[in-house]
Amino acid sequence: MENNEKQRKRIQLNKNKQKGKLAEEWVKNTAPLRGRIAKKTGRGSDFELERVGPAIRNPLTGKVEPDSILAEVKSGKGKQSKLQKETQAKNKGRYEVLRPPLYR
């Protein structure tokens, strides 16, 4: 019985890993459509999305978008780790949690 439970958990973990990898690929592949280049980062975020081209002003708020944004990709209802929350607090205004629509 225990062996069955371990196997079920292992299968679910592998599915979650695959789902996360697909979500990261989606962000990497769609970044150019938003005028950004995705570069993999180390700890605290998944990508740094650097702007390509001139500064863009938000027509609703009038604010200029930052040159680069730190992005954490989450699939499903995943929560941020303590390190990710700390990174977000340190980088207010240039940190986004992205949840691809296909993986919610």
C-alpha cells in the first residue's frame, strides 16, 4: 500500500515538473511578442525580461515601463517561496508573477 502511494506521488510530481517547464517555455517564446527578450536568471525569479527598442509609456497610467522586469512563472495555483517573496519586495515595480493562461 505504501509503495502504491509513493508511486502515485512520484507520477504527480513528474506531471507538475512537466507543466512548469511548459509554462516557462511559453513565457520564453511569447516574450518577443511583448517586445522583450527572456534571459534565465538564478535564484528568486525565473527570467529577466529585457526591453527591446524604445521606452513604452502605458496609455492608461502614463508611466514608462522599466527597462527590465524580473519574472517568476507559476503554473496552476502554485505559491511563491520565501525567497521569491523577498525578491519581489526588493524589486517593487519590476517583478511580475506570470501565470500562462493554458496552465492555470
